[in-house]
Amino acid sequence: MKLNITCIPGDGIGPEIVTEAKKVLDKVASEFGHSIEYKDILMGGCSIDVHGVPLTDEAIEDAKAADAVLMGSIGGNTSTSPWYKLEPSLRPEAGLLKLRKSLNLFANLRPAYLYPQLKDACPLKEAVADKGFDMLIMRELTGGLYFGERWTKEENGEQVATDTLVYKESEIRRIAIRAFDVARKRRKSVISVDKANVLDSSRLWRKVVEEVKKDYPDVTLEHMLVDNCAMQLVKEPTQFDVVLTENMFGDILSDEASMITGSIGMLPSASLNDTSFGLYEPSHGSAPDIAGKDIANPIATVLSAAMMLRYSFNLDKEADAIENAVRKVLEDGYRTTDLMPKGGEDNFKLVGCRMMGDLL
Ligand code: ATP
Ligand code: MG
């Protein structure tokens, strides 16, 4: 099979982790007899430095022309300004929001899985005990607060700012269907998270999710308020299978869930639309504090590449091979800095980003 992949190395640690993910993809492709054609495009701070904007129309076309996009991470500063001094539409993140919207990537899958070998790195290891932690957050990605109308103005001598949270029935229905479909392949439980005791958009969310549930008698549905969910994740993390939620709640809860897996450097993600196209990226950011030091953990990006093989190319065996390689490396005791338990140097082998990629 020929795989046409556009890469967005991005900013900070992005280029380092994408290089390692490509290495792993190339290895699997040669083992299974596939060929990969890569094209790199600029997005984020690096694009602002070269083109003055976080994402050019040409880059969007290149992304659209591929079968799938593999991204590192974008964010941080440009070479001339800190990000917060830039116009909102010219900030590095604006490129990513634009790309998600123009490719209609409404379904963001964020699996949070605690590898048994990393149990000591899990801050909730007593709560997880021997039950294991394996949940998937299905986050709506092109609606809600991040895409609603917003403004800042002067009123009665002070600044007033507004963001709007909007959801249409059709937007809720399509993401709910994705959540129930994926639950069917897992432990058949959906917990839908909202704030229906306060927000109208959440009340509509609940109603539409209930309607979708009628087509899935084999899957259980529970509703949970977002504040309770944040608490339950810490109290009893093993109760969750698929969590279905809107854009901002999913953003926050997935960072919380990531810590239970030992490190944010372990979490992949897939952003999908109605076709087989997808954008795959680690859940973490560009980590400017560790960029260029060869200490970033590339596993989240490598696992995102595995999700790409699974969801965009239907290459399940190849994806399994990558996930098994990750398991093996952890089993063999290799750890990047973020995964190294305090005082664990005697029991584990510390490796850098490049070395981790070589071992996979
Ligand atoms: P951004 O603005 O791009 O989101 P950030 O610094 O706000 O960047 P992250 O990039 O997610 O947020 O980083 C949060 C913390 O996690 C940082 O201390 C960073 O070094 C660490 N971190 C993130 N990704 C990794 C990784 N792959 N390996 C090791 N540490 C990481
Ligand atoms: Mg961040």
C-alpha cells in the first residue's frame, strides 16, 4: 500500500518527536511492505517566522491532498514576539484551529491508557490498583466555546469580554454517534459529561445524546456533570470507558486523565471527520522548556502514528506492531526523563528522544 502523509513538525519539541515517529513508521512500512510518501508543511510559530501567518492557504491544500496528517506540536513564541503579544488570529494556535475547522475534524479521540509497566509513575496507583486504567475521551472539536462569537469592548469605563458557547443538534448527534460506535468496540459504556444544571447548550447536549442512545441498546449511558467528573477521575478513575463531551470540557478532562497514565508524553490523539482522513498528534503541547535538548518523550507521537495506521489506513496489524513495540521498550526498562520514577536510575535505563525512537 502507498501511504501519502503530510507532516507538520511545528514548534518546540515538535520536529524532534515527528522525526522519531517517522523513523518508527518507516520501520513498520518496510516490515509489512508498504511505501510512504511524506510532505512537510509549516504551521504555528515557525510559519509566522517565514510567512507572517500561522498557516498559509497553500499549507491547508497540502494537508487536504494527503491521506492523513501527522503533527508534532505547535505553540510557543515566534522568533520575534512572545505569543501573547500577537493578535489572536496570528497566534500559533490559530493555525491549528483553522486547520481543524477547514478539514471539518469534529471528532477528537483521546485514549488514556496506563501501561502496566508505568504503574509506579501513576499518581493514583492505589485507586487504579489491579483494575487498570483504560479510558477514551471523545471530545467535540469544531464547536462550543472555542469557535463561538467573541468580543472585547469598553463599557462604562471598563473592559468587558465575551465568549459564546454554541451547539447545534446536528453537531451533537454526529459526535455522539462516534462515541457509541467506539464504545461498542470497547467495554460498551458511555459517560456523557456536561453542565446541564446550568447551561442550555448542555441541556440540548443531554437530549440529543439520549436520542442517539436509543440506537445502541447494547451500550450503557450515564450522564455526569463536569465538576463531578473531574472529581470522579481522581477518586475512582477505573469507572470510565468512553467519555463523551464538548470541546472545552474535553480539553481540560483529557489533560487531567493524561496524568493518570504517568506522563502527558504518553498520550496520542486522532482528529477525524466523516471520511477516512485524519489528523494525528500527541495530546501535549510544544514544551518549549525542553525543546532541542533530546529529552522529549516521543511515544505520544509514535502512538498517534499507530492511530493513523488504524483509523485512516485500516492497517490494524501494523498499528498493533507499533503498540507492542512501545510495550516491549517499557518492559525492557527504558525510560525518558518524564517517565523515570524518583530514584529509579538503578532499576531503569534513562534514554533520550532519539534513542527511544531507535529502540522502537
Ligand atoms: P504549549 O503552549 O505548546 O501548549 P506548554 O508548555 O503550555 O506548551 P506542554 O507543551 O503540554 O504545554 O508542556 C507541559 C509540560 O509537560 C512541560 O513542562 C513540558 O516540558 C512537559 N512535556 C510536554 N510534552 C512532553 C513530552 N513529550 N516529553 C516530556 N515532557 C513533556
Ligand atoms: Mg499547553
